[in-house]
Amino acid sequence: MAGETNLAQLIKGMSPKLNAGEYVFVTVNDLHNIDRNDTICEFREKEGITIVISKKRADELKLPYEHIASWIRLMIHSSLDAVGLTALFSTELAKYIISCTVIAVYYHDLIFVDKIDAVQAVEVLTRLSENYK
């Protein structure tokens, strides 16, 4: 099933949902000591492998991190070919001094924000969705 590409439909239908828990971005040199079922996602860079993992699991594994995030999922199935969605919602979040890290995956866009900004970020995104013309 193809994802949505129409920007107006994407914004109106994004339905942001806050996932429970706290998440961290960690870099490791290899994944031998990491159960892949524990990772939310991973990306290999030349400097190391970045993983997103629950804070609880990172603490259990004694993995160092600097930032504790909350995870918001946009519920609309967005196409990887869609243009403007990330720019629009990240600009709106920036108006409220909310930094976001966005990961676009096959079905949804995942937004990670500082845990202290999570509730406000969902409110901002919901207002954007409800008021978009």
C-alpha cells in the first residue's frame, strides 16, 4: 500500500501519538552485545553504529548517552516520496523552541523530542493538524 504524498492530507491526518517510555541515542562500535530485539532502530555511520534504545535497557547495558528523549509517532502512512512534511512540523516545533530528531521509516515518521518537551510537542503537532488549511 502506497503512502500519502499530499502535504495537506499528511498534516491533517498525522494524529501524533506519544509512545510510553524514555529513549536514548547511543553509539557503539559493534552490535555483538546488543540484542537486536532491544533496539528501536540503528544506523551505521563511519564513526560508529547509532542505535535508538530504551533508556532502561541502555542503563542495564551501561551504555553512555547524553540526551533522554520521548518518542512521538505520526500515525498517517506517509510516503517516503512525500515533500514538505518534516519541514512543516519541525518549523512549527521550532517556534516553541522544541528540538526534534526525525526518522522516516516505511509507514510512519518518528519524532524524538526532549522528554521535558513531549507533552507540549504533541499539543503543538495536534494544533497544527487541526488548524492546517
